[in-house]
Amino acid sequence: MVFNDGLRARQAARDAGLPYLSDGALSRALTVAKSTPERAWLGEVSAVVLQQALADLNTAYRNFFNSLSGKRNGGKVAAPRLRSRKDNRQAIRFTTNSRFKVLDNGRLRLPKIGDVEVVWSRSLPSAPSSVTVIVDAAGRYHASFVVEVHTVALPPSGSDVGIDLGLTHFAILSDGTKITAPKFLRRAARKLKRLQRDLSRKTKGSNRRRKAVVKVARAHAHVADTRRDWQHKLSTSIIRDNQAVYVEDLCVAGLGRTRLAKSVHDAGWSQFVTMLEYKVARYYRDFVKVDRFFPSTRMCSACRRLGDKLPLSVRAWSCPCGVTHDRDVNAALNIRAAGRADLNDRGAQISPGVIPARRGEAVTDRELAASAV
């Protein structure tokens, strides 16, 4: 509600030709609104939560303006839009000013909510500076803490690895190791189909339909959680065993528009590469993304001869130099060679700076009691 009120106020000022409303002006308007009968209920919520909603609005506008001016990497960002109470994901954030507290008995004390029972997945490494309480589409509650973590370098390793990502085999390493793709979504397809069919038969707006929506969301959440857990274990294993990791910069968005779209999204390449990238920074390793237009598949890793383009059905080919290649292993070897060259051009290893928490990494699966809402 506060986010939407602030957005409407700025839109109205723009339509009237008035100057852009500052953050302070919106904050003062919020204070006035709390004293009116229509918005008196805002006083039942911690003031910090309301101010954080305005902070989210300001961040959304800042990202929008920076994308228009070209200051923001990652493409264009749309203007802020109104939020709905029917959105699948809802969240509130408490900072240290709100005086939330993790109690000795393991409960989480939230202002104007009370003590909430928490199932901790791991202990906090330091005192948290903020906590975000999130409810997802599956009806699960999570507490995401912002904490300071001191990174420790892993013991040096004398090996490096090039990784070629695929569909039949999720990852092919330059040492010849092939990791079979789990295909979590394909394995859950029958159950998801049944749940979607049950959902389509429910009357819109009915309680049974709302329950069916939650069932579908829980099934998808299980698929996503299982994929994320598997990728975490694989990426950590690769980082521990290798001093440098080289991957190909795939255009996942483009591949997602082909006939292989379902398999591409099921593989979760982008999420896996992101895990590798921030874990490399965390543990003082090296990481290189090889250009997506690099011909890793059709280049001979032995003599560097460039061959013709190969259809996906061709899994092995022979070079005129006399070497027979496995298509994927050859690509991984070429990726490693290109990554080594790029790393040598950049010089010494880069020490990690401030590492932002990943969204999936920050949420630590602390299930809060339903009474927290």
C-alpha cells in the first residue's frame, strides 16, 4: 500500500507537470497519511517496514533512470509498477533501527509481531544488520538475514578446468568427466501435469482453486529447490578441486526461444554459472567466461584447425591431423585453452572484494510459523 501510494503520488506529479517528488517529501506524506482515518491502520505496522517500502520504490526509480541513461548494465529496466496483494511473493524488511532480535531460545522477535518460532538451517556467522521475511507462492515463510562474512581462501590447487555445458550431459569437463543432466523438471512432468489439470477444473475465485494454486506452486518449488541444491553441491566440488574455472558465455535467452526451450530452462545453466562466479570470488579462485562466439566445438584442440559447422546429431568427428574428437570433450578442452590465454592476459589472480549475497544464497530456508503474518 505504501509503495503504491508513493508511486501514484509521483505519477500524479509528473502528469501535472510538477517537479519529481523527493524521498523526503514521500516520507512526510506517509507521516501525514498515518493520521487520517483511511490510513490509520498503518500505525499497527512497524514504521521501519513502511520506510523500507519507500526505499524499494526509490531503488526501482533509480534503476529505471540509470537504465535510460545507460549507467546501468544488464539492459533496459521498466518503470516501477503498482504492486498487488495477490502477487505470488510478498516480503517485509526490518533493519537494526526496528530493533528486531534473535533470541537465545532460537526465536526471532519482530516489532509489533512478536516472537516467532524458527527452524534454523544454519547459525548466523555474525550479528545481522537486517532481516527480510518472505512468503513465496508455495505458502512457505523464510527469513533472509544480511550478515557480514569473512571469506577464507581455499588451499591452492594445481589444476584448472574448462566446462562445456550441454543438455544430455549437464557438464563436460576438460579432463573427460561427463556429468549427466538430472532433468528435474522432466522427471516431475507427470505430477505437474496432473496438478495443472486439477487446477484448470476449479472455478475461478473459489477456495478450492486457491488451494490448487498452492499445490502447483509447491510442486514447482520442489523442482527448483532440488535443482538448486544439486547445482550448489556440483559447483562447490568444482571450485574446491580447481584453481581456475573456465566456462562458455552462453546466450540462454536466445536458446530459450528455440525448440529446445524446455530442456534449456530445465538445465538451469545461468544459475549454475552464477554460482561458480560468486564462489570463485568468495574462495580466491580464478574465473573466465569465454566469448560465446568462440568456435569451441569445431576447432581441433590438438592442431587448432577450424572445421565446418557440426549439427547436433554429430557427437564425434575426425580432424585431418589424424585426431578423433568427442564433440563435447573437445569443446571443453578448447574452452580451457581460451580461458588460460585470457587469464594470462589479465595477469595475477584477482582478490575478492565485497561479495553481494545471492538471492537463493541469502534465503536460508528458515520456516516461520503462520502466526508471523
